[in-house]
Amino acid sequence: MSKNKNTAATAQKQATQQDFLFDKSNYIWMLAGVVLVVIGFMLMSGGKSEDPTKFNYDEIYSTMRITIAPLMILIGFAIEIYAIMKKPAAKNESN
């Protein structure tokens, strides 16, 4: 009978304990990736000239818009992939 109580208590403990797919650190990495992607898109935006008949080559094809912003977006997506694939830290369970 004691064995039944222990197994019932263990089953109840497992039923009430909810295991999440991701750990807190995974969510922090995901947030960092989203922030980088948003910053990259913000850096890429703009470039509108005041006069619609003028084309401002230096503003449209600046290093910031053509190189740095897309790299930030790609790094942000790489961080997102890392955050999803990262295993959560092992939990210490005491009986």
C-alpha cells in the first residue's frame, strides 16, 4: 500500500508540474533576435527625397542601407534559430 501512495503522489506531482518547451534564457535570446531584426529594418527604411523628380543616389545606396542593415537582420534571424534550437538548462529534481 505504501508503494501505491508513492506512485500516486509521483503521478500527481508530474501532472501538476508543467514543463515548458523553452527556458527563460531561450526567451531572452528570442527577444534579442527580434530587437536586432527590427533595428535592421528601421535602418533600411527612409531615403525619400523632398523633390520627387530628384534621385538621391548617396542616400538610397548608402552603406548603412545596403550592407549594415541586411547583416543585422541576418544576424537577428541566426539568433532566433539559435534560441529555438538551444536546449533548456537541466533542472535539479529532488525526491
